Amino acid sequence: MKIATDSLAFALDGAARALTMVIAGSSLPSALNSTFDSLRAPPSARGAIQDISYRSMRSWGLSSELMDLLLDTPPQQERLGSLLRISLGLLADASKPYAEHTVVDQAVSACAADRELSRAKGVVNAVLRRFLRERDRLLRTANASEEARWNYPQWWIDKLRKDWPNQWEAILQSGNARPPLTLRVNRRLGSVEDYLQLLTQQQLEATQLGPSAVRLTQPTPVSDIPGFLKGRVSVQDAAAQLAAPLMQLEPGMRVLDACAAPGGKSVHILETVDVSLVALDNDKLRLARVADNLDRLGFKAELLCGDARHKDWWDGQSFDRILADVPCTASGIVRRHPDIRWLRRTEDARTLAKLGSAILDNLWSMLQPGGLMLFVTCSIWPEESELQAEAFCQRHSCVRLPAPGQLAPRSDGGDDHDGLFYALLQKPLF
């Protein structure tokens, strides 16, 4: 039986396929792209599959606990387990994105239409209907587990409680919120006030968050955002917009954006002042996204594919400024990437901190005496951020200039940003 592409059953099946790949170790964006291709999903279905997948990742702890309570043994087929978790998450969602009877009916239809899962359609029907009958009791029992109540792995909760004893609950809540659509206004092409007026004319509500940051009240496809295709605005979180102003850029400087992809900070640097920019990344496909961003805004930069831990790409000419946005666990941006919490392991922060340390040490040798290096991560783990900066300064006897340091992720109206870390480091003249 073929499922109609505009049905909830098709979206549930697609989400189950994608999340099965995530649990096997794939990132959610990669899993979604693979699923879209394999199902030949039309654009309308892709939106539904993506929305359900992201919702499900934010409720994975609860839905997993509920499935354990409702089944004596876990399903042998991973995709059946994913379908049940997704359906339970939708039924437990207080916002009720779909009618309960529709979720049950369409989950059974998705199961029945799949040759591998069709024998389990009775189990799916029974499990989901039992949840609806016993909802209150099951939710009370499930929420006794911190993983279910917070929808994070237990090790993540424990680490956050230790590293952020006064803010851990607020940070967990922020990570479960739907991220805002924040724009950066290109002030070379007009003021923030003028752009806000343009949005009002287009009947789009927005709030200014910072010198160039504007948050849309309702998410909007980028193709429908006024001025986006002409480079008047770019999508960038408010915390990420701090990087370029912190670098104290001056016209004519030679600037390196290491680990540059997808290029949001690169183009912000060029929006700020006319400099000679080198954008480095070790992934050719991701470097192509930097080129796309540069083209959209009409800027030019030297694009290099290379490893920031090594010098084989460097021409030997020193840089006046270096932006070192080093690889990390991305623990500060889980509201945008809810799969991260389920993919990471306890040792990842230490492993990635070693990688970041090697990158920082190598880039430091390329910095002009008296020059500035801005060290950035999107992590909230101290070993990747504050402890990394302290250790670096001890190794190199550098001057640490004023910078925000660790920003906790926030999602409370006027103060809305991801969890980033900034350290501004100046190289001694002698």
C-alpha cells in the first residue's frame, strides 16, 4: 500500500527513518536529507517530516521512557521503535500539534504500508491507545526519571548541574525551546530602524535584540524574508553577531576566519569594514556555503581548504586579526540542533578541547605581534571554553582583553541568544 505524500502517515514514516539514522550516529540534518532523497519527498512533505523530527528529538527522553513502560521488551526493529517514540511524543505534546485520533490512525497506516513493519500494526495501535487511556498515570511515572522530565541524557543533566549549579534548570529549559529566527541587518545597505519599518510594511512582526540583530516573531522561509536574497539581512543568532565587533577591525587589515563555514561570521566581518579576508575550512562542501554567502552579499574573500591545526595552506604572511571559532560539542546550541544531546558522549568535551587547543596554538604562530585573536566556541562546557582560554594564556603569556566570556543560552524574550563563549587574546609585541 502506497502512502499519500501529503498525509501524516508519510511524514511519520519519514521522521521514523530519519531518527533511526540519528540514533545510529548520523546528524539530524544529514539524516533528513538522506530521507528526503530516498522517499523522493515533495517540498510540502519535507516540511512536515522536518517539523516532526525536531519535535521528536526534543521529547526523545520522555517518549523513550513511555515506550519502556508500555512494552515488556523493546521492538526488535529500530524503525518500529522510532515510529512508536515519535507517535508517543506527539500524543504527549501539550501543544497538541495533531488530533489524537489522527496520530493513532496515521501511525498504524504508516506501519501497515511498510513491508518490514506491517505485522506490528496491531502492536502500534494497542500501545498508542493504551497511552491515551492511561495518560496521566504513565506521564507521572515517566517523569520520575530525569531523562524523561528534561529530555536529556542523564550524564548531560549531571554535568550541567555540576558546571552550572545556579542555572542548570534554566539552561535545560532553554535548550528545549524552539529557536527564534534572528536576522543580522547589513548596515551597509540600511539602518536597523529602516529594516524594521520595511518588515512592518510587509506585516511581519519583529523585535530588535542588538545593534544589528532583529528577531522575527514568526518563523519565515528565507526566500520570503524581505531583502534576504539581495543581501540586506542574513540569518544569524544574536550571540554569534558579537564576533565581528569584538575584533576591533580596521580598514586594510589582513584577517583570517579559521573554521569559517558556513560563513556567517565571515560576511559579518566584511559588512563591518573593508579588510583582506582569508576564509579557511577543512571541508570543501562546507566551504562552498561560505562562497554562497559571499556571493549573496556581493563580497570577495580568499577561500582556502585546509586544516587549522597545520600550516600547509598558509603563505607565511602574518594576520592582524584571527577569528578562531574552533570545533566543539556545540552544547550551547542544542535548541537549534536537538539531536546533539543524544549523539554526544561524556568524553567528547575533553577530546574536542584537545583539538581546539592544537588549532589555537597553530593559529597563534600566524598572528602579527600586537594582533588580536578572538577565540570562540558554541559550547557551555568549561573545558572547551573558560578552562581552554586560561590554559592558552598560561602557555603563551598573552594579554586577555575585555570580552563577554561565557554566555548562557537564553530564550526569555528580550534576551534571546545561544550559549557561546568569547575570549579576546592579544599577542605581545615582544
